[in-house]
Amino acid sequence: MKKPGGGAVKLNGSHLGSLHVFLVAARHLSFSRAADELCLTASAVSHRINRLEDELALKLFHRMPRKVRLSEDGERLFAVMQRTMDELSEAVQERAHAEIAGQLTFYVRPSVAQCWLVPRLAQFTARYSDIQLDIRVGNESIDYRTRKIDLVLCYSDGHHPGLQSIHLMNERIAPVCSPRYAETHALNGDLQPLDHCTTLHDVAAWDNAAFDAEWQLWADTTGAGVSLARRFLTFDRSDLCTLAALNHVGIAIGREQLVKDRIARGELVLPFGGFVDTPHYGYYLVYPHHDPMPRRLQVLIDWLVKEACTEL
């Protein structure tokens, strides 16, 4: 880095506090959220960032109405600082007998978070009480350059170029509905009554997929050759489709890992037969390449794989 006059900028101790403010603001992409975390005002965060930009002769953020985003220099500095923080954390814990500790940001699709992950978390937190899990849920694509996400658990085909991907568990699908809905619409294996039903769709089943992608996959896999119902409702979460089905709204595509307990309790039924395999689709753990792998991330991955094995 060089000053506008041509001299190199030499970082010193006075820059460390401002760099920490930048790191927090870059992680949140919000001066106000950074202010909450740092116990400062948003104007104080903005002032510290402005001063840092002047001293480094770099533009770190693009300011827009009500939001900010990292500039190219900001992304570069943020990536360097994140790597440095990870390396420092590993150095603190590098002794074999050191406690496994630190924060992990774990991004999970909402349906699998609610129906599969959260009910199991007590075991992990009891065993690794010094790991602080920051679990975030959502359906958007993750930009690892600008968001500090350590691990993603998603439902996909496992194709994630430039990232590490571990197959966690398979998934099977089938239409599900409440017993009352099946009785009302005379659903007993015959697909013909489907024309008079309401189908429920997860429009965010996969990235860049049609709103009825899961229904089409089921129809193609079973060879049903059925026309889908004209009446339908759409959601952006599989668990909300299931909740609607539980409340007699219509028929949803149920993912076996997420609905099998409700079927066992008789809350849902399979009106058109059992579950079928979903070629190429399942649950995957996705994360950026690390060298070395942080121990806290490795134990989380190992625990998730072990939990998934109990489902087989």
C-alpha cells in the first residue's frame, strides 16, 4: 500500500483498533450491526472506517442508501484478516492437549435446521462447550469472499466448484398429506384425484430451479406421467410445505429425513406409495479450502457425519 504522495503505508499499533472495527463491519456488511457488537455508535464506526481509509489510502466500502458493500480492496483486506484470525486461533490451540474452542458460523437451509439439526444440537454443545456455534439460516447463495461462513449444510447435487464438498446423507421423496386430507379427496394410491387437489411447492428446493422442481423430479422418477394440479401454493421452505400439509391445506413433497417421524406418528400419510430415491440430490457440507483445517471445524464436520450415519 502506498500513500497518495508515493510513500509506503506502514501499519502500526494505532491501526489495529480501526482494523478490528473494519473486520466487524465487513463481516456484517452493516455499520449499525457492527456498532451493536462493538458497543459504539454507528457514526463512530463510520468515522473510524473513514479515518482508516484515509490513512491507508484505500476505499474499503461502497456506501449506498441504507447499506454498504465491500470494494475490491475491502474484499482483499477482509480475506487477509480472516485468514490471519484463523491462523492466530489455531496457534493458540496448536498444543495437542489444548481445548477445542472458538466461534464457528454455520449456515443451514431452514428446513433441515428445524427438522434435523436443531433437535440434535444438545449432544454437540455438551461435548464441545467451548465452541460457540453461530447458526444462521436462509436460502440465498453464499459469497464466501464477503461473508464469514465456516460451513454450509445444504440440499443440492453436491456440485460446488472451488469449494470443498462432503456428502452427508441421501434423501428420498414422496408426496405427503394429512390423513384427513387423504380421506376427503379419496387418495388411496390412484393418481387421478390429484387433479382436484392443491399441491404445495418449495420454490427454493435447489438453486436456479423451477418452482415445481421437486414434484417434477418425483413424477419423472416414478414414471407417473401425471399432470400436476392446477391449484397450488408456493413457499420458500420445505418445512412450511410440510406444516401446510399437516394442517390439511394440500399435498407436499416430503423429504424422508424431515418427515419420517411425523409419518411414524400418523400425522402424515403417503397417499401414492413409498419414498423414492432422488438421483444426484442429497445433503452436503460445503466450506472453503483450509490449510490447515481448524480443529473446531473438523470436530463439527466429524460430529455431523457421525449423526448422519445413525440415519442409515
